[in-house]
Amino acid sequence: MTEFGRSLGLSHLHMKWGWFVGIGLLLLICGAAALADLMVATVVSVYYVGMLMILGGVLSIAHGFQVKGWESSVLWALGGALYVLAGFFAFLNPVLASAALTLMLAAALIVTGVVRLIVGFRMRGMPGSGWIIFAGAVTALAGIVIAVGWPVNSLWILGAFLAIDLLMQGWSLLFLGLALRGSR
């Protein structure tokens, strides 16, 4: 273990290196499965979002009963009910839900990319500002590419994002675990 690692209190992680490797391998397997069938991975991601919306809606409804004042209670419960309905909608029609989520993803990437570009250009001349401009351009371009391919790409784009994320997490945990194993 390097002096930097010891100063961060990471020496206890050395004993857990096998967990990092094991979880990394499991995530790599899941990522490869998602990559093998992007449409199924898209449906799984839509179901996940739907499940979270239902859970969030139920919690909002329960919160509505705890709020003082009739108007506030109704508004919290109504908001929760809309979340529950949207969650059920995701389960009833995952293809249409994936189209809506893909369009929102494209819009979010475009806006985020433009914001990064603005920040990067305002920081021009400072060290690292070029990387922020580059990241903003790539993010905005990804959003534009997704928007141009919409709605056809909504059948696979969410699954591709899920697969890529699982693979990246898997590789990073695998290599972290291997690095921890070799450190003393």
C-alpha cells in the first residue's frame, strides 16, 4: 500500500480484494449479457425505473397523510399517485416508456453538454478548460445523435447505456481488486 493509500485509511481494503474481484467479474458477466440482447436490457432498465417510480409514489402518498393541512396532504398524495401511475405505465408498455425515457435522456445530454461548453469557454485560459470543452462537446453530440435516431433507437439505447455502465463498473472493480491484492 502506498503512503497515499495509507493516509486515506485504505489499508483495510487490502484484505477485501477478493470481494472487489468477485463483484467486478459478476458485473462483467451482467454487462456482457446486457450487451448480447440490448432490447431485453432496455426493458429491464425501464422496469427498474418503473419500480422506483412506484416506490417513490407510495412513499409520497404515505408522506401526504403525515403533512398538516388538507391542501398539502392532497397535493402530496396526488403527486404520489401520478408517480405510481407512471410506474405502472412503464410496466404496461415498456416500449413506449423506453421511447419517452430515451427522448428525456437525449434532452438531458444536450443541455448538460451545452452547460459544460459554456463553463469551459468561460474558463478558457485556465489549465484543464480544454477538457471541459471537449467533454461538453462529446456529451452534447451524444444527445444530438440519440435525438436524431429517436424513436427507433429507443428500443436499444437504454440497454446499451446499462451494458456499458455494467462493463465499466465491472472492469474498474476487477482491476481495483487486483491492485489491492498486489499492494502491501
